[in-house]
Amino acid sequence: MNVLLTGAFGNVGLSTLKELQDKEYNIRVFEVYNRKNRKIAKKFKNRIEIIWGDLRNKDDVNIAVQNQDIIIHLAAIIPPLADANPELAESVNVGATKNILDAIKKQLHKPKLIFTSSVAVYGDRRYNPIIEVTDPLAPSKGDYYAITKISAEKLIRESDVDFAIFRLTYITSIDKLNMDPLMFHMPLDTSIEICDTKDVGLALVNAIECKEIWGETFNLAGGKQCRITYREYLNDMMEIFGLGRNFLPEEGFADKDFHCGFMNTNKSQSLLKYQKHTLEDYYRDVKKKVGPKKYFMPAIKWMIRLHLLKRSEPYRRHKFFRKKAGAFTISENKLIRKMMANNFNRIEILESRIKDLEEISSNLINLKGRI
């Protein structure tokens, strides 16, 4: 069977690619040509077919889709880039999906489509964390990534193409242990259910020959043994890294407008038998990966903390409020905080411009004094 895999050299993509190889499918990969991907591609020399191109280019997509039986479409612009550049996210996450659907329709033998969506489509679920696949789609404010996924899902359902949609939870991988600024966007009281990237790859490949999946949408997550609150998850991870529990202040984290929750995966697990790794398995793997480095962390933990908090918008906002609103009454502070919260980014930009103007004015005054 011929399988086209987009986004093959990403986190979930590499796990999916391994499973496809283990089951000896004829694999065609469609990827962007760049330094990182060229390096990864060398590991698969002569074992897979690689087509370099841009999913936004219809001609590239038409070539990639030819003579395929299954398309596993993983490629996407993800946060934080998706939220920082919504136009790019729209063009790739939605536009490229449309290109794939159009290319499928042109084929005499139409391939089936397996598409990965996200738990983000359900929005903030802190107060009702149990997520059913039939729940309303209500992305959080400013979550452009979720909006693009909802749009792509709609395109797929309205097409004449055989499809299966999988909404992925919080994906973990021991190869992705860097602390991204996105970590501060999630409120600490959020319920999360991780899923190991290897389990996701297994689920997507098992789906290929499962007749019951077509035309359906599924939640994909790790199961009850992978559930925890974000606060406890962070504490556990920081302890593994040798940084200690309560390493970062609560003020560093958002208090609303993110996503995640406990996903009902009874149907997907029953059909695909993919939940092989627990949260404790992940912790054990991380401990092995970190190894002796954890014993050197306490000496530089202050530096790590400072570096991370500089990347936290909620913490910068907290410090800004404390500095700007300290001279007012409690009721005035509340009003000021509310106004500033709604316009924080604009205020930061305005302050930066004022500083630039002050510097220009100072330079002009000095120049005038020398004339």
C-alpha cells in the first residue's frame, strides 16, 4: 500500500514514519526543503521516497498525491508561530489542506485522508475537563491555531473524500524537552492528559487498515494513567531536572484562555490499541535523558529562572502592573489592572516608542548644543 506522509520530519511525523517502516508500507514523504530536514532525510536514504516542496503550491501537492492509497496529513504551523503569524497559519493549515483535498479529487483512484487536528479546538476546559468528541468547538480567545484546525476540519467534512480526523492531546517526546515560552500560556489549574509521540504514531498507522474509522472523528490521548494537573506536571518535571518543586512563581502563568483536558478515548483505543506508555513511563525516560546533569542544575537555577521568566508574558505583565499601579487605591488598582490587561501589548509597544522618541529628542538637543 502506498502512503503519503506530510510533516514527516516533525515530532509526531518521525514516530509515524517509524511505524510505517516497521509495517513495510511504500512510503512517500512530502517536506519543506531546509537544512534541518535535509539532515534528517539522510537517515532514511534509499528507504523512503522524498518529495521536496511547499504544500501551499498546488503543483507540488498534485505531484505528491499521485498514485497514493492513503494520505496522513500532519504538516501544520503550530503555536507559538501560529498565533504570532495567523496569516501564515491560515495559508498552511487551511490552504494546504484544501490543496490536498483538490488533488485527491483529481485522482482516478482517490486516496483516503487521515488528518490530525488538536485538543485546542475545544478551548479552555478548566471547569469542565472531561472532553467528548461531540463537545462544541469553542477555541480560546486569540488561539488562531485552533481556528485554523476547525476550518480545516470543516473543509474535510464538506469534501467528497474518505477521511478520518484525530484530535491530538498534549504530545510528549523525550527528544523535545526544551522549555518553550508557550509553557506560560497554560493556567496551572488546567487538567492535562499527555500522550507519548510513539503512541500517536502507532495510532495513526493502525488507522490505515481499520475500516471503522472512515468518516469519523476521534480524540487521541494517553488514557487515565496519563492524567494530571499542569501544576503537578510542572513540579514533577522541574524536580526531575534538578530545579525543585515550585521553581516558577504562579504570576508567570496565564489564568485563562488556553486548552487541554481529560479526553474520552474509549472509542479510539478500542479500535486502534495504541495506549502503550503511561505518565510514569515518560518520567522514567526523562530521568534517563537528563541523567547526571540534574546534579549541576542547582548551581545555576537562579540563572535558568531569570531566563525563563523573561520569556513569560504574564510575568512581564505582572511586574508592569506592580510598577505602574502601586500608588493607587485598591479599587483604582482593580480598574487599572483591567484596562491594562486588555491593552498590555499596545502599552508595551507605546512605551518602547516613547523611549525611542526620548532618545531621538536627547540626541537632537545634544546636536543643537554643539552647533
